[in-house]
Amino acid sequence: MRPGPKNLITDIPGLRVGNADDANLRSGVTVLTADRPFVASVHVMGGSPGTRETDLLAPDRMVQEVDAIFLSGGSAFGLDAGAGVMAGLRAADRGFAVGPVRVPIVPGAIVFDLLNGGDKGWSESPYPVLGRAAFDTAARDFDLGTAGAGFGAMTGSLKGGLGSASCVLPSGLTVGALVVVNALGQATVGETRHFWAAPFEEGTEFGGLGPAPLLPQDVPLPRKRLGEATTIAVVATDATLTKAQAHRMAVAAHDGMARALVPSHTPLDGDLVFSVAAGSKPLADPLSDPFQLGHAAATCLARAIARAVYLARSEASDLQPSWQSRFGPHR
């Protein structure tokens, strides 16, 4: 496997990502959309998820495709971002046709960033506006680190953020990942600069530091409270998949989360993975292709998580150091 040309989820033709954030709020929204509706599914493994429209992603539900997926800060308030995304889709005459009416289908998920030092004293939720802005600016290129839904993200020890990565399989299929890292666990090994995801790194995409020396691992204690931690992600491919096949890709992708964050999938995290099949390439082998897609999705997600933390930047009044401020070249 090798990274795609941008090493972003948008290496999959037709996919676009937009970010909108507010430095005073210390929060934001990230939207993934496409040129046309796409097959999607979801798998939840964390104990404290916050979601919108995820039930309809089950294989037996009537709606087979969605128009966009959003990831948002703001805890339950961030679910309002979906209304802004719907407004943008409606303006573009997109949505599930019901007679003369079109209803945009927009699943989403949120992370808790209400205690990160930002001004949360709004009188009207800012998230519909952020959702619309993220949708309207969706493009192939987008910022990582302290951006979009990852703007105010934190982890067990370092600032979190927004990450993405991609890979191209020998079969020619492309896989990508997009993630907001706001985890209870740590992306780095103990107090070292090394990332748990180091064995899967491509080139120097998160420093090229290699694996950490083997360290004894203490039984971890939570540094956040119930509902304050979550890692939410989207994995995508250009392959043509059914909703059931997309679901299996989402299940497999959770392995990447466990490889890059220690611990993962705790009762205090809302960890979940959406999966997207853009559908421009048929499966050449119905057995080996889905097998490889699951492995690639897990690997891309692990890399994207490390990139999110590695690329986070320091901001005034941060409650945690960024990886760069603690371990960067100037140190």
C-alpha cells in the first residue's frame, strides 16, 4: 500500500471535506460530502456516543444512500450542525426524493469539547451556522490538526485534532480516513514523543520517529469524566459496496483506533466509525477485496489519528500542550 497523492480522504474521487471553526468558541464542524449520494454505514464501540440519523444506516433501512456526514464539537449541542448541512444541501437541490420534496440525509456524530476553555455562553447555538459554512467550503484540500471539529479537541495528555490519511491498494482501490481525536486515551507511548501508530507510518507523515522503546505499561486511570471523551471517524473507499459490506469495513476500522490510542473504546468514550463507499469501482474479487479494504481502513485510521495529534498547533489559553510545543524540532 502507498498513500494517495494528497494523503487525505479526498484522494477518493468525488469526496470533498469542509471545515468551519471559531477560535473564541474553541470548537468547530467538519463535513464530508460528495458529488452524488453515497452508501454509508456506522459502527459504535464507545460507551458514550452522541449521534444523529445513524439508525437509518442499517442495511435493512429504506434509505440506501446519504448526502453528507458531519463531525462536530459541542457535545449534544453540536448535533445542530446537521441542520446547517441540510440547509446547504437543500439550496443545492440535493436529498432523498419524496414526491416533489427532497429531504437531505445527513448522519453525524459529536465530541465533547465544552470544558476546553472556550466561550460557551452563547444565547443561540452556533452549530447550524458552522455546519452550513463547513458544507459550503467543502473541497479536496482541507486543513488538519487544530481545525474544524478538531479545533478544541484534547486527549489524555496532549491536544487532539483533526486527522486524515489515505492509501492505494495493489488492486487499485483507494481507502481514506478522516478523524476527530478527542480521546480519553493517549496517542503517544507513555511520556515519550513516539506514537502508538508508528509501525504503520508512511514516510514522515507524523515525524518519522519510529516505535518507542518497550516500556512497562501501568493500568491506566481515566483523566476525563463520563461524556468528555470521544474519537469519531469516517473511513471511505472508491469501491462499490452494499451497506452490509460498508458496515464490515467500519467494524474492521476500529482496530486502527485501538492501535493508535491507548486505551480505546472505554465506557467514557463515544468512539464510532462511519464508513462510506463512493462506488466508482466495482470489486474485482468479492472475497479478497473486502478483506483488504478492512485492513486498509484500520491502517489509514491509525495513521490519521497520529497525524491529528502531530499537526495540532498551540493556541492561547490551551489547557494542554500540543505535540509540537512539547516535542517539536525546537525542543
